[in-house]
Amino acid sequence: MQKDEIVRLLADEENEADLLKRADEVRRQNVGDAVHLRGLIEFSNICRNNCLYCGIRRGNRKVARYHMQPEELIETARKAADMGFKTVVLQSGEDMFYTAERMCHIIEAIKKFDVAVTLSIGERSYEDYKSFREAGADRYLMRIETTDKDLYHKLDPNMSWQQRYECLLMIRELGYELGSGIMVGLPEQTIESIADDLLFLRDLDVDMAGIGPFIPHPETPLAHEKGGMLHLALRTMAVMRLLMPDINIPATTAMESLHPQGRLMALQGGANVVMPNVTEGEYRRLYELYPGKICVNDTPVHCRSCIGMKIMSIGRTIGEGYGGHQKRR
Ligand code: 5AD
Ligand code: FES
């Protein structure tokens, strides 16, 4: 698919239902009806960065900061494994309390629970990525956020697009399954730029692509921006499925935060993965990347059963294996 065709599909609000239906069919043929669940642990909201869109940016003084201690994180992962999750995702801000040594200890402990381990902890050195991999980490998630470099540098002060890209290359080279993705509906972002993002993810040959709508957070400099573009995000996700028929594509939490059926709409428009939150207690509320985030007052058990019922209600099944990317090419 060429860029002009992608732009046309993204802009075509009228035929969105047809696009999602096509993506749903491509999903069914290539990865089947199983929905893979990942238990998401938000283990620290401490971050050295100051991204303009993000609710846990360093500059937000209104959020109480926490990080779990390593043993608490391992225990949370153990409970997720006991609940039947075959993948746990360890996500945090860029919190340097978590040295390579601490992370490796955690990864080694969690790997004993017979789960795939996905890391989502941002930019680190090659040596760190290498040691995490040697400790047993299977996958790594890091969104490129946007491939419009000017926009990236405006939104992520003191960060470098090129450096982030190089991190993604290192992660892939080290043999991780690589997940990346973008936000849709950022201020000044154009449809053409989203088309470039999709082609970038294809060329990077990602194993997973997460696409979520930007939702403005009141305690950030983007508080008064528009955002909330659920339908454009759904179309973007559907085109991603057409471009990469056999990868993993999550129905993102941000979609459901904009609409009570957001994740089901996504699962019926190309998505095949859901990442229910298994973080406990008040940490959930404090990990507020954007306002209106779902499930902040729920428990892991509640979320697991809620999403399980939703998935069954649309005639889909829950994946039983690790649910990694099975290349069909
Ligand atoms: N709205 C939507 N998504 C956001 N993220 C961060 N801030 C927001 C926001 N305000 C996303 C980023 C990041 C992921 C963990 O959460 O894409 O990579
Ligand atoms: Fe930390 Fe955005 S400010 S990820």
C-alpha cells in the first residue's frame, strides 16, 4: 500500500465501518480469533522526562510519586501468573532507581513463573538492554510516538527522536520481540504524518504496534488541546492491520477511556491483544498518563473477569499460549 492510499483510508470517515470490517477479516485470517491477554503492571510513576502530553511528566508537581520495591513488583507478577496471564508487561516512567542490576534480578525472578516478560521502561543503554535480555526478558515496548521529528522535539523536550529510533534498532537486534506505536490526534499532527508513521512501523518490521488516541491531561501544557480522536485512532489501527496482517495489535486502554466500548470496537476492527491492568491499590490512580483512564478503582481480578466476558460476548476466545508474534511470511 502506498502513502496516498493510506491517507485516503485515514481521511474517509464515511466508510470507516467498511475499513474496520476489512481489517477484522484480515485479522481473522492471519492471527485467528484468540485474543491474547497481557497483565500490565505500572510499577513506577517516577520519570526523568517531561513530555508535554504525559500526566506523569517530571514537571507535574500535583501527582504523588511512587515506585514499588522490587519484591512487591515480583509479588504482583506472581499474582498475575496465578490468575492465568501468560505475559506480564512491566511498565514505568524512566525511573533510574531501577538500575540494570535491580531490573535483572526482577526479570529473573518473574521468569520462574512461566510467563513471557515484556519491558516498557523507556530509553536505556545498549548494555542495559543486553543485560535485560540475558536475564530473560522476551519483549520490549516503546512507542516512537510520532515520526514527525519537529513535532517530537516540541512535545518531548530534551529528548532526541534519532536516539529513540536507535534504541528501537538495538532492541530488535538483541532478539527481543519489538513493540512500538504512536499516539493519534496530537496537536499539529496531520493525516499525512500518521500515514508516514504507519509506513515507519512497517519498515521497522515491528512485532506489535500500539495505537492510541491522545487525551489531553489537565496538569500538562497540552491541557487545552483537542485530542480525543477515537475514530481516527481506530482507522489508523485498522490500516496498520492491513499493512501488517500477522502482527499483534492491542485494543488500547486509551480507546476505552474515550468510549465504554472502545476496546470492543478495536477488537472488531483489527486488534487481537488486550492489556488488562494488574496493578494493585492506589498505584493505579497515580499512574495517570491521561484523565479518565479506565479501571482506576478496580482490582486485577475484576478487570480480568470484565475483559474476559467482553471478549466472549463478541464470539472471540482467550489465547492460551504466550501469544507472541507468529510470522506467517
Ligand atoms: N494521552 C494518550 N496517551 C498517552 N501516553 C502518554 N500520555 C498520553 C496522553 N496524554 C501514551 C504514550 C506512551 C504510553 C505509555 O502512553 O504513547 O508511550
Ligand atoms: Fe515520562 Fe512521558 S513524561 S513518559
